[in-house]
Amino acid sequence: MLRFVTTDKRLPEKRPAGARARDFHEIYAEYIADKAAEQASRCSQCGVPFCQIHCPLQNNIPDWLKLTAEGRLEEAYELSQSTNNMPEICGRICPQDKLCEGNCVIEQSGHGTVTIGAVEKYITDTAWQRGWVKPLKPLRLRPQSAGIIGAGPAGLAAAEELRRKGYKVTVYDRHDRAGGLLVYGIPNFKLEKDVVERRVQRLAEGGIVFKLNFTVGRDATLADLCAQHDCVLIATGVYKPREIEAPGVGLKRIVPALDYLIASNKKGLGDAVPEFDSGALDADGKDVAVIGGGDTAMDCVRTAMRQGASSVTCIYRRDRDNMPGSLREVANAEEEGIVFQWLTLPKAFLGKKNVEGVRIARMRLGMPDSSGRKAPEEIKGGDFTLDTDLVIEALGFDAEDLRALFRAPDLSVTRWGTAKVDSSFATNLPGVYAAGDIVRGASLVVWAIREGRDAAAAMHEYMQAKIAKRSLEAAE
């Protein structure tokens, strides 16, 4: 260990930008064993591991880096998966530059961060290849059952934790595949779908029942599920797109980011997608403008380039240093030919039937707002027009109306429409819990996994308390 002074930081080989921008394959190659061990050996094994502290899952990062450096990969995998239900997925899509790697001590000392995400991905991919990922098998079976609404990362993590404890678990999801945004929202060049599918298959083989194409509120109400199960978790995520308010916003070919990404991912999975085939959600041959500065916006601009767009421009009202998304993703997009219009804001959309252009104001950063970030201000007389055939709005997501959707008028929600929970993720309805984006708002996959795990622990305590109460009443 402690080789950061003599060994430079090296990420896995990245495919050339010109080649990777023409397909949807992942852009990074795999580490070879020697290189993974070498990079893991750069860890300083610091007394206060800021990488672990700033990981939402509190992963034991220094320990599994040490095991990797020593060639003890199976032990490294066992340690990694003990705190994370999907380490190979987090290794691919977590914004490590803002979490573990961004807080690495040797990065702050000028030696370049340990490549934590790439090593995490390597460890678990190796575990799958060598058969170290064991089937999900409860040590004992319990008679109680749990229902999980939503097969995204929070729901899948909770389902696995509850099944480990022996509960009967049924996962309900509106889509025809489990995985949520891991399948439909994140492009293949960041997360190929077989990586998600093997996780889901392991859960199904472990006894978890998946009821897909199932819409709560249509096929059953929340009350119906509560009657069927001893405990229910709401883990639906947030899907309602935020829209910009500007003249011309009703023109055709101004589309929400999630509609665009879902269409692209479904097409890649071989599904029939009429909106894509008609050209409405296909960027091929078009001048594309994407509005927003988060990771979803980066997914959209890079997808559009791969679909064969004539040009792709990202419009963001702040500058590069103040983007909410991963700067690593911004760098990948720039390499692939994406044009960024920093400090710009759409004022109007132009066209007769379809959008033909965007009238854009130039901005500058003024005084900090209530969040502490500098607020963008318009520069008078700095307007210009950008020609475009397709505009994608990537402005974030809000919660759907849960009470109406689930036909559950008594469910408490916050003023933002998210589920209102206490410190144990319990809602106001007995036996009903909520976790993930539907609680915290649109956030990271790693936070969804963390909250799914925590909610499952609380549900376990709740169901065990019910058994204890019944036993006490029977004894009396």
C-alpha cells in the first residue's frame, strides 16, 4: 500500500471518442488483474477514510482496496457486497468525482485520487465471472410477506434484504422489465442492460416474485396491497418531468428527457417504439438542443450524438464549475463532440408546428441565492438564436400525485408531493414505508440503494414487533 507517491493514477483504457460516439457500448475497458492491484495499492489507508464517510452506503473502501492490492479478490468482493446490493452498478454510474473519489485524501494532496469506482466495478465483474456471486438463499423462511411497489434500485435493494431475512417478497412494477431507471433511464454506454438483468435474475431465482406491467391504482389499490401483505414499501421513484415556462413551449418536438431516454433504451432492447420510428424521439439527422446541466442532460446529449444527430448543444444557465452533474460525464461529452453553451437560458421556442429554433439569453452569475449557489442573471442585449429540430428538456423530475395514483387519499405527502416519512421511513399509514427518490426527490442510485436497505431493516423490525405483540396477547 501507500504507493501513491511512486505510482500515477491510471483509469481503465477509454475507447476513442470518435469510435464510441457511434455505438452504445460502455466506453471503458476492464482493468487487468495487475493494473487493478496496482491502482488499489495507491490507497493511503488514512486514519479517517473520507472516501467511506462520503459514500452514502458507507462502503468499507480502504479495506477492499487493500485486499485487491494483495490479490485477495474474493475476500474483497465479499466485503464490497456486504454493504452494497449492486456494487458493479455503482462502480459504473456513481458520480465518484463528487463522492468517494472527490474526497480522497491523496487527491487533496495533489497525487490524484485512487480510482475507486473502476476497482469496485472490476472486483464484482470478476466475482460474476468466477462464480463467487452466490444465489440468494434465506437461512430460514418466515410466514410474513412484504410488497414492494417499484422495481428500481431502492425497491430491488429492499427486496433482497427482506428475502435474505426469509420473508415472502413480491415486487410490483408498471414496466415490462424490472430495474426501473437502471434499465429505461440510463443509456447502455454507462450501464449495459445485461448487468442489471443478471441482478434481477438472481433475485427471481432466490424466490422474489415479480409482477410486471402492474400499475398500483389500476390493477390494485394501495389498500389492496396492504391487505395482501404484512408490510408494503413505496419505491416508485419520481417520473413527472419539470417543464420550462417560455413562449412556444407547446410546439412539437420539444420533449421531456425521460420520454426520450426510455424510447432510446426500449429501441436498444428490441422493443417496438412507434414514437422513435416516426422520428419524434429519434435524433438522427437533427440539430438537437438539450436544456439542463445534470447527469440526465449528459445522458441525453451523448445519446443524441450516438443516434446520428447533425449537432448537439447543451444549454445551461450556469457555468461549468457550477453544474450539478458529474464533471467526468461533462468531459466525456466534450470529447464526443457535444457543444456546451454555458451561462445561457432559453427565452422562447420558435417555429410554426415543429420547433425550429430557440431564442437564448446570455447570463452571468450574480449573488448567491438561498442554496448558496450564485444566481444566474440575464445580460440585457445578449440574446441569440440557435437553430434546432429537437429540444430535450432535462430540468429534473417531481413526484406524481401518489394519493390519486394509488387511490390512497389518506397517505401523507410533503408540499413537494413526495411521500412523508419518519426517521424509520414509515409513512402515516400502518405498515406502509417509502424509500428512494419518492422520499428524497430525484437523486442518486447509491442513495436509493441505501434507503432501500434502511427501509427493509425498519420493515423487519415492524413485522417482528407485530409477531411479538400477537404472542403476548395470546399468552394473556
